[in-house]
Amino acid sequence: MTILHSKMTILHHNQLGYRNNQLGSRHYSKVKDSQPFLFELLDTVSILHLIHQPIVFHGISDKECEDMLEDILLGRYQFSPILVQHMGYEEHESFAQRDTVVTSAYLGLLRYYPKKKEGYLTFSRPSTEKDVLFIHALEEVLFLDKSAWGYTSLDSLLPEYFSEIKNGMKGVNRIYRLEIDYPPEIGHFLEKIYLLPKTLIYQYITSFWNLSYIDENGMCPESLKGTYTVSDIRRIVMNLILTDIFDDEFRKVYPGVVFTRFVSQVIIGTKESDEVLFNEEKGYALLKSLGLTGQILSIAKGDIPIPIYGNKLLYIDNRL
């Protein structure tokens, strides 16, 4: 079971002298015990605003941040649609000066899509500075269980993933790559994560998961079809869900079968000595029983390598 640790891992208040201005302090006692993740979210929004206001959050005053905390606490905060823009190469310089572009880029929420529309640069970002602040805070809170162990992002887990593949797949005679699809509706799966069901964090995650897209004119034209995002929240949430739903079930149904997972990609190795047989048919049956979908590809010794995360190729070494 995944337990998101309630830790003040971003920055300690006594180091910042943060409590001196009491920004949002009245909010904390209301939810610290009953909704620890909401407490972390409120606290993280406040700290990020304090730290970054001199650099990027000029448009959010202390009073506006306090009002924002009140809205978050009462479940009234509403995300705006993700802002997507296709632009010509000559527009790049002016684009960099637009509202929320600098803020989004500074906090890692500006996304670039090189192949969405031929001849254009395509970017996505939050529509408002408050959304930038909220989304970045939510991302940090959801990643606390990993950051507490020194990881800085999901991608910082990749070396461990590659190491588990290298060491765990020794002696296997077939390798399966399972790509699990992101479910269109996330609520049912979130209910299985400890302490999340029926909380405001649950509400805000589902709201973010279903965000629509608009262009700078507030329209959603045909050219915006596709998938866009502005943070790692979807991947972080997917990782949390699969830790509880998929990993635990796989170990129970296929004890002794070697597997490792990075977000939605699962690598499974089978041996002739395995007590329980795993194959494509059983893999799809497992996904169906969990309410998930995906695609399975397998290779044996001598087969063409298959691509995995990190632009790497995976194959079975005949010497092993």
C-alpha cells in the first residue's frame, strides 16, 4: 500500500522565519489532522509563494495568496483550461514575454511538443499564475513519498529502473514489455490510495486530470486535438495508483516472476523454472481484472531489441 508521508520536506518554517508574517496560518489547524495532504498542499502553496514571489509571482500579492488558500481549503478553487499555442518560429521571442510563460518555464510547467503541428512550435502551459502556483505545489505534495528519499523527480528514478532490469532479468528466457494505458477517468482508482478518497486532494486531482485545452483566444479549435499537459502530476498519480493496484496484485498472482516498473511501463522476465506461468494472454487478463488496458510485447533470445524508457533498447543477452 502506498502511504504518502506527511512531511515538511520542502523547507522548514523556522529557517525562513515564515511564521512571522502568518500568511494563511489560520488554515492549518483546521485540516492538519483530518486531511494531512490538504495541510501539506496549503503549506506548500504558501512557502512557494513566499520563495518565488520576488522572482516570478509578482502578480500574486500576499492578500491574493491568502484568498487563494481560503478557496483551496473550502474546495472552491477551480483550474482554468490548459493553454496551448501553435506558433511560427518568428514568434518565439515575443512568446517568451507573455503572461505565465516565464513563470511556467521557471517552475518546469512549460511543455514543448516538437511534432504536434508541422512547421510550428507548440507549447502548453497553465492559463494563470495562480494555476502555476497551485499545480506546482500539488506536484510537490504528491511526490513527497519519493522526495523524502532524495529523489528530485520521476525521471530521477530511471537509473534504479535500469539497474533492476539489468540485475533482475538475468537468466530469463522471455521478456515482456507491458505498456499500461492512462485511464480516462481516474476517480475509481484514486479511491484505492490510502487517505485520498473523498478528500479535497482527490477532488483537485480529478479536476486536473480532466482539464480541457484552449488557445489564446479562449477557443478549442480542431488543431488542439491530442494530449497536452503542464506538469508531472498525471505520471506521479499513475505511479501511485499502479503501486497499489498493479504491483501488489502482480506479486500475489505471479509469485516469483521477476518484474519491475517505471510509471506505466512494466518489464517482466520469465524462466522455465517459474512455478506460475505468465504470458501475453494472462497479462491481458490481469489488466482486465484490474479495470486497466494496455499493450504487451515480448521477445526471446535472438529477437530484435524492443525500445523502453530513456531511449534505450532491451534484449536478452545470449551469454546470460
